[in-house]
Amino acid sequence: MVRRHVVLALTLATATALSACGGAGNIATGKTSQKQNQAHDAEQVGKLDVSLLRVVHSDFSAYKSPEALAADRPIVAAGVIDGWQQGPILESYPNGPLDYRAVLRVRVTEPLKGVKGRESISNGLIYVELDQGGVVSDPSIPVDQWKPRKSIEDFEKALPTGTKILVFPRERPRHEMPVRSPGAPIPPKAKLMVVPPQGLVLEDPQLLQRQSGNTTALVGGQERLSAGGEAWSRLKNMSELIAHLKQKGFSE
């Protein structure tokens, strides 16, 4: 029987994640208050499995509030997950495994900034490119035939269609590495988007159902919600987060 083991996510993916950080994507100072550390450790576990999104570690200066991040991004939109599809498959380095990407489709229900009139958002859908994670090695076949450890179906199971989500994307620049396959098609005028480490916020239905006191039903995608401090964690659900951003002037 072939022995299989997981190959660590490629270093190149880290560079992609860092390039998506925007104006505040500098190296973090490491200065975090005791309260933030406590909130960080107390992240609740609900129905959603965000571990599939946390395959790359990013050093970044966190935005201290949702409105600070919104002010620094060209697009802000709330909606629901419309589904998942295979993203681009890139060549990593000579004789290396391929670099797989997953694409998250977000159906916009609340355009907050930069959505209306933007051709790259086709039929109300935003296509967010995310790292699909590492591959599984198999010495019996060529390296470029190794498959991702997590499939698109795994992403759908972990973060299912219909989940409420808020995204802070920008249009993706051209891929730095050669593209072996463009992945599943997207509409002709649509463009793939990327998000910074704090650029995905989801509402967990299980946390919402059992919510009490000061707990929140919101969870961060690629990074813990508490990475930015109390201003993020004190918002209890997606409706509160949207209302908060509208109160700060983000509305279309």
C-alpha cells in the first residue's frame, strides 16, 4: 500500500496572502493586550469549520475595527455563500507539486462599498480566490499529479452554501506563477478577487442559536475575529456588523 503524507502548504502561498493585505499589511509588532489574548484564546467552536481557510500564517498589522478595514478596501459586501468551485492551478517551482486554489462564490445581498456598477462583479456574484492547502504525496506518480488534501466538496461541507458572510476583497492582480489550469470558468467580465487576512467574516448558525450574554455568532475566516481587538468581537451577529458599517457611512 502506498504510504501517503501531507505536504506542507507552499511558501509561495504565504507571499500571495501577504500581497492581499492592503495598506496595513506590514509586519506585526507583536504587541497585544492581555484582553486581546484572552479573547483570542476564547474563540468559540460552532458548526462552521474555518480550519480549511487557515492554512497559511500571515504576519500583518491588524485593523482595529471593521470600519478601518472597510475604509482601506475598494469593495465591501455582505451576502451568502453561493457555493465553491475549483480555482486556478498554478505551477509552483521546477519539479515541484502544483499550487491549488479554491474559489468561494459570494452572492451579494448588501452592497456596502464599490459593488454597484463594477463589471468584475457579475450578476451579483463575487469570486474570491483562496489557498486550497497542501497536497498529498504519492511516490508512485509524478509530482505534478499529486492532488490536494482538501477537495472542493470538503470546502462546501465545512462552509456550506447559504452561510452569511461579509467580504472585503479587491480584484486579483495577475498570477505571479505560470497557470497550469484556470479552474472552473467564471463569467467573461468577472474577475477573481483576493482578501486580506481579516477579509472574511462569517455568521455561524450554531453559535447564533446558542448565543447568550456577550458572546458573538461571528467568526473570522482566515484569522480569528479577535485579531483586531474588542471592536470586532463585540458585534453579535451579521445584522449588527452590517448596521455598524452603515452607521459609519458604508452603504450603497
